[in-house]
Amino acid sequence: MAEAFQPDQLATDKAGRYRDLAVEIAAVLDGEPDLTARMATVSSMLRAAFAHFFWVGFYVVDRTRTEELVVGPYQGTLGCLRIAFTRGVCGAAARERRTVVVEDVDAFPGHIACDSRSRSEIVVPVLGPDGDLLAVLDVDAETPGAFDAVDALGLETIVAQTFAR
């Protein structure tokens, strides 16, 4: 079994932190096939690794309702329960199957305010081994402009290694 996750042992620069965290997540999840367990672990480890991550979690594709996401494992305040692919940042990432970085949520047309303290957001699509959309990873911060290309690459790398296997 892997050693206990210690966020204070991660690199101090953001890119290095993501690289170290990707290794830690892979070690912790080694051999774990359950999708819910994998999502819960990623949410917890991301939230612990980055103090400014206000809300971290997954919205899972609801296979019974066409083009709708339902809240999955997350860390943070109460999240929206369901999000249509036609609404908000999560819906855009799911619909377009691309990472969406929003510096100011008030400037994003159709933003859904699940918690009014959220000021910026990044959402990464989660694709399975066959390329089907499984979920989106949603990360919110209380400060505007909290996410950039380094966050996008780091989160995309973690999502790809964790779910496209």
C-alpha cells in the first residue's frame, strides 16, 4: 500500500505540484477499479493539495437522462444536483468535450451559481478508455483568475491517467 498522502511534501511550484500529485494519485489508486472510489480519491487529494481550491468534484453523465450531469463525489460546499449539457461551465465542457477555464464566473454566459462565493472555475471532461464522456471534473476558487494553462495541463494529465485506462 502507498504511503499516506502528504500535501506538504509536494513541490512548491504549481507545475511541480501537479507532477508530484499525479504520481501520488497513481500510487494510491493502483489496482482500484471502482470509478466512484477513484473520483472520491482524486477530489480529496486535489482539495488537500491546493488551498485555493474551494470546491472540487465530479459531475457524472446520467445514462438515463440524455445530456445531463448528476453530482458525483466531491469536496466542498453543497453542489448543484443536476446540470444540463446546455447550461453553465460544466455543461459547456461536457457538450464540447474540452477543458473550459473561466477567470470570472460572472462574465460567463449562463453560469450556474451553485455557491455564490465561487469567482473562477475550471472544468475538465473525463473520458473513458473508449473515448465516451464519463463525467467532468469541476474545480472552483473564491478568487477571480485562479486558474490558468498550468492548471489545465495538470488537471488534464491527472484525469487522463486516472480514467482513460
